[in-house]
Amino acid sequence: MTEIEPRFPREPRDVDGRLVAVIFAFGAFLAGLVALVRPIQQAQDGVVARDDAARPTLYAPPPPGPELQADPRETLRALRAGEDEQLHGWSWADRKAGLVRVPIERAMDELAREGLPHR
């Protein structure tokens, strides 16, 4: 009796031993690498945690919002009235030093008449 040739090629009976050894060696290398890196990572985590505890947090609560003016026109009018009073009135700038504020028109007249001081 003659043997009939199969239509499909047969698989080899044994697994290639070299391929298994390479895969096993690669797995052992990865496991060794993890075992080596793990303590270094844990030590660094401790250093980073200690440094982070000393730093102020970046997520501090936001500052309070701006204080809104009840009547902005009245506030501006009061500000300008105070500035006009300083520009056009007499007052003490520093009583102990003898400095007096004079009206701006008077100061300009004095400056025009006497000129700037010379060195």
C-alpha cells in the first residue's frame, strides 16, 4: 500500500528550543530590570514627596474679587474735587518741615517771574 501525500504540509513535531530560550531570557531581563528600577523609583518618590511638602501649594484659593463701586460717577467726582482742592488751594504739605502747597496758578506765576534755580 502506498502512502497518500497530504495536501497540507505537516507542522514540525518539536518547538524550536532556541526561540524558547530567547523568549525566556528576554522575560528574565525585563523582570531583573523592574527589580533594579523599583527601589530607585521608591527612593525618588520619598525625595519628591519631602520636597513637595516644603513648597507652597500651587492650588491656593483665589484672591477675593474686586470691590465694586456703588456709584462710580460719585466716586470720580469726589476724586476730582480732592485733586482740584490740592491744585487750587493753600495747605500744609509738611508742617514740621515748613512746606506749604500753593495754588498752581500762583506757583506758575512765581516760576515765570523768578525762573528755575541755578547751580
